[in-house]
Amino acid sequence: TQLLEQSPQFLSIQEGENLTVYCNSSSVFSSLQWYRQEPGEGPVLLVTVVTGGEVKKLKRLTFQFGDARKDSSLHITAAQPGDTGLYLCAGSFGNEKLTFGTGTRLTIIP
Amino acid sequence: KAGVTQTPRYLIKTRGQQVTLSCSPISGHRSVSWYQQTPGQGLQFLFEYFSETQRNKGNFPGRFSGRQFSNSRSEMNVSTLELGDSALYLCASSQRLAGTTDTQYFGPGTRLTVL
């Protein structure tokens, strides 16, 4: 069973600060996705990365896929209250089902 | 396009009862996956249906079952409910195109409370 560990599990920071969330596995992903989930809603896809070393930017969010495709990070610059939510990474191993990470609950304090 | 819809949004049952949850995928999507989300275990995969056939199955007991209809709508059934079945049940649909990374679109979930 492939496991995805996310760290930190909880993060609470002031508006305007920067932060990084990590997603790690002992197995190689064929692709990795990041989702954000807000209370009362299902997760919403933010990005998909498929190539080792790939970097994708979505406004103030920067996603990086590790060279060995075993890890990924999400960096948020100048965090805003609207960034508050549960961030989930999800890895695909071959053509199998998505495996979700343990999640990082982020709170941005105005 | 309309998103994934799930009904009901909230449900309260007692131990021993059974429950059926419904999911309507995005038009054109043939794959429907079901997940259980709890604070302690996170998001756990239940099963996936594609063209009315179960394609993948997670590590859940046989009390959890599902099916998919010809119009891709899916139902999930839990029999003999236990207190530990209280959770948010999420449905996700995707196109499952060969050779491409699968992107799942989630519904808002059904919040099940077992008393």
C-alpha cells in the first residue's frame, strides 16, 4: 500500500506570511495532484504535475515535483485568508486509483 | 456543465440500519469513485465504477457496496451501520481517458451521522 505523508498536519500563520507544505512517499508517482477543500465542500483540483523537477505556478501558489517523483511541495506567498482550507496531495501510481495524502489544515489569520 | 451532485447532503441514521447515497457525475464522465473522509483517517478510497463495472476497490468491509447505472449515475449502500461509519462520503467523477492523467471532480459530499 502506497502512503503519502503530508507535513505539517496543521499550520496557522498570519496574513502576508509565506508557507510551504510537503507531500512525501516512499514510492514513485506517475503523477501527483494537489487539491484544496473548504468546509462543507468536496476537494477542488489545484494542479497536476507529471514530470520530475516540474514547477507550476498558480498566482501566489507554487507547486514543485521532486526530481525522483517521490515528493512534492506547495509554497504559498503572501498568504491571504481565502487560502484557508485543507490541502490534500494525491498520487497516482501507474493506472491505479488515486491515493490521497493525510492532509494539511491551513488557517490564515487576518 | 453542471458539477457532480450528491444526495442527500445530510443524513442521520441509527446503528443497524442501512443507507443508500446517490451520485450524479458530470455529463460525459464514465467513471465514478467513492471516498470516505473522517478526521482520523483522512480521505480513503472505497471503490470506483466505470461503465457499470467495479474497476477498483479499497479496503472496506463487504457492508459497503455500490453500483453504477447505464447513465453513469452511481449509488453507494452501507448495510448494518456502525457508529464508526459516521463520515463525509464523497463522490468524484472523471473521464478516465486512456493515456492521460485522471482528473477527478468531487461533489459536495453526504454527511452521514450514525447514532
